[in-house]
Amino acid sequence: MKVRTPLAGWDMLTLVSLGGIAIGNFWLRWLEDDKVLAATTFGIIPLVLAVLVALHIRWTPLLTTVLAFVYVLGALAGTPALDRLANPTAIWPFVATAIELLACAVAIIAGIGATIQHKRPQGIRRRYAVQRIIPL
């Protein structure tokens, strides 16, 4: 039986940020009473990516980065998200939008870090780890 290695720090941060994106998206849909399938899909996609990251699929952190970047561009290009951020008196839509955008920013950074971490060969990782313990 093959033992699965635990997730690295960047992968865990990617999972948490994907969860934040999904929570923020579902919360906004619930607040706006938007039960359209297309709108709900934007909350399901991060959950599917989180499962793929948890299964150690190699290029999923890069897909996470691209997805988060597209979400940020879509939020900043559309007026509803900017209106919710400009009007903090409506507290819950403001908080949900802020959570979603902050989670997207974390997902972009964590996805890039996880992609670099997965792309580097194993020998290079070991050599750097040894250099941190024993300066050469």
C-alpha cells in the first residue's frame, strides 16, 4: 500500500484560500438570493480544485493561480463587486466580497509558491534543506 505524503505548506495555504473563495462566493449568492446554476458554478469550481490539490495532482496549483486571477479580474471589471466594496454600510455583502477577494490574493501567491515547489527537482530541495541546517 502506497503511503500518501502529507501536503506541503504552500499546498495547505492553497487549500485554505480555495475554501475562502468558495465560502465568499456561496455567501454572496445566499445574500443576493441568486440561485442560478451559472452563479453557483463559480463556488463549486474552487471546491473541485481543492480536491485536486489534496490529491497531489501536479499542475493544479497553477490552475488555482489562473482561476484566482480570473476571479479578481472579473470582480474588478464588474460594477457589483466594486459597489459592494465602496459601500461598507451594507456590512455582510462587503465582508463576503472582501473575504472572496482576499482569498483570491492568497490563492495567487500560494498557487505560484506551490507550483514552484512542485516543479523543482527533489535533489535540489534536499540540497537547500541541508544548507539551511549545515551552512556550507
